[in-house]
Amino acid sequence: MCGIIGFTGQKAALPVLLEGLATLEYRGYDSAGVALWADGIQTVKAEGRLSRLVEKLKERSSLSLATCGIGHTRWATHGAPADRNAHPHATERLALVHNGIIENYAEIGAFLIERGYTFASETDTETAALLIDWFYGEYGDPQQAIFSALSMLRGSYAFGVIFREYPERIYAVRKDSPLIVAATAEGGILASDVPAVLAHSKEYYRPEEEILSVLEPGRVRFYTRDGAEIDQKTERVDWDVTQAQKGGWPHFMLKEIHEEPEALRRTVGHYLKDGLPYFGVPALDSPFPVRFHAVHIVACGTAMHAGLIGRHVIEKWARLPVSVEVASEFRYRDPILCKNDLVILLSQSGETADTLAALRHAKAKGIYTLAIVNVVGSSVAREADSVLYTPAGPEIAVASTKAYSVQCAVLYLLALRLALLRGQIGEEEGKQLCTDLYTTVPEAVREVLSESDRIRDCARELITAEHLFYIGRDVDHALCTEGSLKLKEISYIHSEAYAAGELKHGTISLIEEGTPVIALMTASHVAEKTLTGIREVRSRGAQVILITTEAIAQGLEIPCDKQILLPEIAEKFAPFPAVCVLQLLAYHVAALKGADVDKPRNLAKSVTVE
Ligand code: F6R
């Protein structure tokens, strides 16, 4: 999704803006632009990758001296990716960058047309720029102009605005979109995300909604709508800039998959006390099992797939009913929520608009909400009744990997806690499971990583495929949904995940000579059933890649073309190494195809629009 950046200080702003935009590239974009104060406001924009903007900037050497400016990477929503639609949007008096969506842009457009404005783009954002311009013309004061415009705008935004008459100042404000602001001796900086400010400061502000930040060289001030200056809390990041860099790996995705063992150990260790799960959250203490009668897990994409693993383990261990739902559907369906239910929101970024909306829906109904989030201080984390952070460190690749694994780990711990409190599991067994989760699981994932070359050999078989299927049953089917998503989003090969028993009800008609089928068998109680599915597709010509454990493979004659054996580990923990195999398989297919693995087309890392 769009990324915004801004800098005002004692040194050249352009390198700071370009470096910041490069750091925000991972969010996904299709055009970029900057506006700098250099004897008035100068704007340069380019469709495509950042390198095209850099090329264009070579012809504008005067901009290299500017010390104040804003920049943007745009992920098209209203209007095609094109120079005219790229941000910043500028008038004679100001320039503006925006992350979010102005929902009532048509209404605002009509208001502006009546006042003689015309539009240079098809974007919703331009209406916001022109509206602020109109009020600025009326009042002559940036602060009043911005707040007046905000009172008319509906939707989500993080804005950065510069005014021709205030050469050293940047104004910034947010609602339902992320915004980070920091002040250092060198200057004031704003960005959509922490990695973009990290090179300048480890300490930053996440301004509250509709609080105006005014950045000047060396300081930042915050104002409410009625003009009162207020303080905002600072936050500090505990990772450094190198963690948000590739560090010699060909892609962030591969680096992040390799970080899984450590991320798992860190996450599990964080939530253990005296060998058992402990969350340090009042609502998760003793009344918890009595209070919650059902669990609803709500999330999007990969996070929702982690929720499927959560359902499996919470139902199995704690015997509590769990539903898992896509966040974009949740609130519109008007779900039946009872006062003793628990709604769990899973999100890596904590800024996903649909997940945030689902959270607000549940809260409005008076249901207790628990967020499991990776980004500290993000909107979902702040608004939920309680939050459990997943200390996975920054995840930069668009395709989520380590965040999924640690979400699963937290859900395992939660399931265990519920099971203990509901008397489904005894303390000794609980301690053993926690020890396994802390030691054996990261080791098993590490073993998979050491088999990366063999997994790449299997991947070679898939690079010419146009369609393929993932099949499995029970928890294996849940894992297949994630394996399939990973493959299609980065390699652009169409794939489907099917419950192995469901194939014969329609999909099997698509199987023909050579169709690749990835069969996952880690759950012994359904292994024979999955085997039937494998036989069905194989006898119709499918080329089967089997992912299983030695214990299952030994007990059954499983026909396949290639086989990947998972490390020896208790069956209940097999999802961790299994998903690592699926992630590596998808990664290698995409990398072998020469795809842009970290920034797949059309995708954004943090989906801040509905
Ligand atoms: C896929 C992927 C997405 C995200 C989804 C939710 O690899 O990363 O499907 O999982 O957009 O994002 P978060 O977890 O930030 O809410």
C-alpha cells in the first residue's frame, strides 16, 4: 500500500526521501514522487519503479539543495498507475501525499468544481489536496485549513503537506492509516512505517488519530483540532536498521524464512513462566476459561490461515468451539456474537483495514477482543482490549512467512493455557508441550532449512506448471491453504488447496496427465484417507510431490513422483516444519522463475484500505 515520507532539516532532504521511499518499497507500489521546497514547491513524479523517479530527478539538479520535502510510493486504487495520478498532488500553494482512501471524494469533487477547481488526476487524493487549498485560501492558516478539510473528509488517511509560504515546515495527520513521526538534531522526519525512520532515530511518535503534527528542523509539535498544543507518547524500537536489511540474502523472503527458528524460540520464550504459558494480561488470567464459551478468529490472508491452525489446536486441546473468518466478510455478515465469546484478531502489520474494522465491530457489540500482532503500537494492537505481541522482528517481504509461524506458536500457547485452565491437559503434560515448543520445534524448522537445496530440486519440477493443487486433510488441509497462497502470490502460478476428500466432488475433473499435486500428510489419523485422494489423482495422471513424515511413509505404500520427508517431531508440532517446507517450495519456484519475490505484482504488504 502507499508509503509516505517527509523530511525537514539542516541537510539535503532528497537523499533522505529517496532512501525512505526505498525502505517503503516493500509495502507495494506502482508509481512514486517527491515534492521539495526549492524556491517554491517543485514536484517530480514517475510511474513504475523508484529507479524511474531517480532518473527523472537527475534532470533537476536544483532540488539536491532543498532541505524540506515529502515523498510517496503509490499503490493505485482510484485511477491507473500513471504520472498524473502519482503523488504528491500540488497546487500553487501546497503539495500533499496521502496513504488511505477518501471515500466521499465525489462529493468533495463537486464542492470544489462549484468553486472553480479543475482536476489533473483521477485520484481521490487530489480532492483532499484541493480542499485544503480552498480552506487555505479562505483562512490563510495551514492548521485551520487542514482541520477544516478534515471535518469534510470521510475515509482513511495519513497526510503529509508542505506549504509554499512555510519553507521549513511539514504538516502531518492520520486517521485509520499509519504514521510515524520523529525529531532528531538533523531534522524532523515522518513515514508510514518504522523501517523508514530507523536510519535516523530509534525513538519516534505514533501520533493519535486527528492530532496534527507540525515538523520543523529539530523539533515536532502536536496540536488538537481546537489549537491546543499537546504531548504525544514516544515509542522505542528494539531492533536496528540491519534487521530491516537483506544482509547478504538474495531476498528478504528467504532471509525471513531462515529467521523462523530464532523467531519461534523468542516468541515462545517470551510467553513462558515456570515452564507454562503466561501472558501477563488480566483477562487471560483465571476467569478466562469460565468467561469465554466460544472463540472467533478473524484475520486476512496468511494471518487467517494461521487462524485455521489455531482453530485446530484450540479445539483439539481445549475443546472450545472456534470459528475462523476472513475479516472483510465478518462485519457485513452481522455474525452472531455472544457476550461470553472471545474475538481474536491476527495481524502481522496491525494496520490491515478489514481486520481493524472487524475489531471495531466486535468491540461495538461489547465482545472481548484479543489482538495477536507483530508491529508494536499499531492500530489493531492499540484498539484491542488486550494484545499479545509476536516478537518476530520486522517482516519486509510482502509474502508473510515468519509472522505466520510465530502467530501459530502464540495460538499453540493460548490453546495450551485454555486446555490447562479447563482441565483438559495436566500441568506435567503442559510443561512437556511447552518445552517441545521452545526447543524441538525451532530445531525441526532448522533441519528443514538445511534441506533447502533438495526442496529447490522439487521446485524445479513446478516452474512450468500453469495450475497445481495442494491436497491434505484436517490440519494438513489448513497448511495447504497457506502453501497454495504462498505459491500463487509470488510465482503467479494458479493453485488451489483442497481437502483431499473433497476433490471427487468436482475438482478432480481438472486433473490431467502431468498436473502437479502437492500432497501433505502429517496427520496419521487421516493418512489413509489422504492416500485415497493421492491414488485418485495419480491414476488420472497427476504428478505427485509428497510431503510427509517417516513414520507415516513407512506404514503406507504411497505412490508419488517426489517425496520430502519432514524431520522427526511429535505429530502435534508437524505444522511448523511442514509450513517451512511449503514456504521454501514457493520461494524456490518464484526465484527460479526470476519473479520479483519480495515485491510481487499488484500486492501490498500492509493493506490499509478496505
Ligand atoms: C500473504 C500475506 C497477506 C497478509 C494479509 C494480512 O503472504 O502476507 O495475505 O497476511 O494481507 O496482513 P496482516 O497480517 O498485516 O494483517
